[in-house]
Amino acid sequence: MPNSTVLIGTNNHPRGEGIYRCQLDLDTGELRDLDLVARVENPSFLVLTQDEKNLYCVSEHKKDGKHTGGSVHAFSVSQESAELSFINHRSTEGTCPVHLSVDKEEKGLYVANYASGSVISYPLNRDGSIGAKASFFQLEGSSVHPKRQKQAHAHSIYIDPQSKKAYACDLGSDKVWIYDCDPSTARLSPSKPDHNASKAGAGPRHMAFHEDGKRFFVLNELSSNISVFDFSGLKNQLNLKQTISTLPDTFKDHSTCAEIVVSRDGKYIYASNRGHDSVAVFLWNKGAEKLELAGRTPTNGQHPRNFVIDSTEQYLLAANLRSDNVVSFYIDPDDGTLEPTGFSIEVPNPICVRSLSQ
């Protein structure tokens, strides 16, 4: 029976120990055979290269519950066993790194430091190692939330499909910062204009590009909705076309958004809700050029932070941070909605999930 390898980043405080590996049964959706493959402090976000030969992760450094710095780590991935071999690491020159991206050419690595509100980039060497810093930017600004938006908080950074622009979601200032990107050197420089403002109190967290290359979706953590933008890459023309809630109108308790993923064919968009503890599923109506709600599915756990669609696009795997489990769901090929497989695996403080094709 065919299997796929799954890698899981965790929070080491108080229970996780680093990056774990398990197997996904592609016939049933069963998750099994959990083991620890790399000891890393708080590897809260992972990214694989397209050929799956290298893995990069952030590491949030903490002491006595306080953020003390951050680093980014490079690993090679065994094509036979999915074992991880450490290559090198670099400081992120900030605190609480929470997100990283690799450009399409796989020549640059880009990291967002949440607590200190900065972004940093590095060139990638041929052996997969991380080179010396190429660029660094300290973000500035604040917004209306009395606790979460006192200062800039870079929550993610993405490189557009043409590797010409970088977009950094700043939850603290309600801005998406825009940079020109040189993929040959991984160097960033402020674009003109250098940002796009979100609605006050929205808290932009993550984003995803549509496969048509004409629009992207910004997931707003604090307001629990998705903003749909048309964009013209080189001219920085971002046109807000739609904003749609990830929560039911009847839900009044506290909830925040965490992750957004677009299916490979661009038909479906998925977003996780922490508090409502669900994944919202949206259909991309190509004719009307807007999102339409297809359904919401409980994640069978608490505080779903990150999730991934496996390489066969049969399953969605959701990491429930506060209930210590990763749960698998069937993806209905006809409408993109989710159905529990009945399988989950116990993982200490799971935060980020990545699925290998092998």
C-alpha cells in the first residue's frame, strides 16, 4: 500500500522536541509511525524545495517564556528514507521568526521575524546551505488593536511566481509591504509604492497566489476574513475585489485565522480558524471572479494553526496545536469539501505540516 512521508514542525514549550516524521497511507488516510528526525528549538514553519532535496525551517529562541532571538536552519533530505541531515544555520537578526519562503529559482531564502517586526533574506548555495545575509529591513508602524498592534509584526513573506516581487504581511501595522526582488542575489529593495494598506484592525497574516498569476488572497488573522486582490506585478497595482469571512455569522466567540492554501488547480481555497477550530473551504468562481463558501469542517482538535494538502491532492492534514494531534481529511474531488478519514496521530504541539511526494 503506497505511503507518503509527512514532516511536522512543533513548539518545544512545553512538549515538542523538534521536527517529526510520520507516514500517510494514501489508500486510507491513516497517519502512523511517528519519530523525531531533527532536534530544533521551536521549528514553527518549514519549507521544502521543489525537488524535495532540501528543507528549511525557522527556529524561535525562547528563555523563561520570552523571545531571545531566532535562526533559520538548512537540512538535506534523503530521497530514500526522508532522513534529515543538518547543513548549517544563520541568525535571523530578529526575534520570533515565524515564516520563510524560497523563490522559484531556489536561489534565495526569505524570513519574517514576528516579535521584532523585520524581514531578512539570504542567498542559497548550490549545496543547499544558507549564505550570508543579502538584505534586512526593520518595519515600522502600528494600528488599532490595543494589544496585538502596538508595533510592526511581520508574520510572513512571499515571493511572487515571477520572482520579481516580495510581499510581507505585517499584522502589527495592517500593511502588506512590497519589495523588488533580485533572485540572482536574493537581495530585496523597497518597491514604489512600498506597501498596500489593509483595513484597520484586520491583521494580515498569510497570503497565497492563485495559479492564474493575476490575483492573490490575503488572510487576515484578527478580522477572520480573506481579502481578494487583483495585481499587476511590476506596477504594484493592487486592487481589492472582495472580502469574505471565514466564520459563520452566528459565531460570536473569539477566533483568529492562521493558514491559507490554494489547491493546485486554483479551484478551491482553504483557511483555518483557531477558536472556531475549523477549516473553511471556498470555491473560486472563475466566471464571477470571486470566492464562494463551499463549507466549513471541524478539525477534530483545538487551535488548528497550519495545514497542508498532500502531493496527490487526496488529503488535507491539519495540525491542531493545543490538542496535540494531526488529523487527516479526504478532499472531495467534485466540490473540494473535507470529510474526516477517522485517522489522526498524536504529536506534541504540532504547528506546521509538510507532505513529501515520496
